[in-house]
Amino acid sequence: MVRGGLSVCEFLARLPMFEGLTPAAVKTIALSVTHRSFHKGALIHDIIEKGATRKGFHIVVNGSVKLLFVAPNGGEKVIRTLGPGDSFGEEGVFLENMENLVSAQATSSLFLVHIAKDGMLALLEREPAFAMRMLSNMSRRVYGLLKDIESYTLKSATQRVVDYFLEHAQLQDGGQFYFDTNKALVASLLNITPEHFSRIMRDLCVRNLITVEGRNVYIPDPARLQAYETLGSS
């Protein structure tokens, strides 16, 4: 069992990635699956190690994980954050002897399934429609990375913060928006130092564009925050 009493086959069949596969095809791919649990803050090499050769890819069952670059001095740049149903490392299925460029770290209690490269290649040969779906998913990810580069290059730090809040905000009862976040992680995602991120947050609070309660960031008037985004220049 991998999640909520589901078998490996049942779990895989519910993922968008494997939608439309026959039960026999899902059963075949399930034979190449292994799974492991990790505690919050698990050592990077316990999941994937920078420089190691990829032998498959991972899917998050429960919990969350971040992909990051780690500098020699210990600094880090977060590339992606992932939750249940998200996957990472698919590019290693297609490229021979490709080394990991990023590391991974659990940001909560984490349960992953690993799908071996050989199992995926066998499935791709038999299921052309599945191959197209997988390539489409990877293309969307590349597009997202290009959008990130565009943002880092052309937008101010304030604009990047506001864009992120507006994109990820969730509507709660009463019409007020909220954003529950780890501020240091978001700062790294947006390519901003934690200190600069804190200054931007204070400025937005002074202007009554957001309010902060612990880890929650509330957006009383999204339209007003959106209007300010066009002027952000810090």
C-alpha cells in the first residue's frame, strides 16, 4: 500500500501521467516501482545526490520536497517545490548517463515512489500516446523555467514577489485572500535574498497591500496589489 490504503497500481492509475493506460500496462510499470519514506530535512543524498547517474525518476506520494542548487559555501537556490502527485527526474529516462545537476531535500515528512528507467523505457515503446503525454509534461516544465528566467531578467524583485503572491493566493471565506508560505523558501525561488524579501514584505505591509500573521500573508484587495505590481521597482 502506498497512500490511503491504495495499492501501487491504484495509485499510479490515478496520476494524470498514467491516465488512459490499460490495467495491464499499469501493472507492468508497477513492477519497476520501489518506495521509501524520509523525515523532514532528510539528508540530500538520501533522495538524489548531485553528480550521481540517474536510474529513474520519483513521484511524490505524500509530503513535500524541494529541488535546489547548493553552493560550496552552503548557500542554496531553490528551483522547484513539489507536493503529492508531482514528479521529478524524468529527463534522466531519455538521456544516457546524465548526472544530477540539482539536489533534493524533504521539506516535510515525505513518501516517494521511484520508477526505474528500464521499466519506463519499456512502457514508452509500447504506448506512444503515453510518450507524447510525458514529453508534453516536460515541455511545460521547460516553459516554466523559461518564464522564471524572464522574470529574473526583466522584472524587479518587488514585481516578482507580488506576481508570486497573486499566482499562489487562495480564496478563503469572506473574500479575503491568504498565502501560507515558508518565506526563506519563497525568497530562494524568486532569486531574492531573505533580507531583501523581508524589506519588500515590510513595504507592502506599510502600504496596506498585505498583512502578515505568522506564516500567513493576507491580501485584502488583490486588484490593488495587482495595480501596485506594475509600479514595483525595488
